[in-house]
Amino acid sequence: MAILKVIEVLSNSDKSWEDATKKAVEEASKTVKNIRSVYVQDQSAVVNDGEVKEFRVNLKLTFEVK
């Protein structure tokens, strides 16, 4: 039986929510091994002068504990 752990991760990007998610997984995988899945819990954006300047995601990252 596998033991899985879930952590909460915040990330941002000036391109898109998808890019923010990819950046979060790439950065987390530097120290967290056996990542199994990611669940995007919340998305938000920073708007300045009527233009989206930054995309933000709050996600849950699931990994196997060995």
C-alpha cells in the first residue's frame, strides 16, 4: 500500500495559470520526489490599468512517501 502526502503550493506567472502550475511542479520537484498529481484549488490574477499582469495559482500537490 502506498502512503501519499498532500502539500499546498502557491505559484505565479506573467504568462498564464497553466504556466504558473508548471512552474510550481518544476520548483517543487527539486526537493519533493515521487510527485503523483496536482490539483489546482484556486486561480486569481493581478490586474493593473485594465490588464492582467500576473496569474496566480494555489494548488495541492500529491506525492508518495517512501
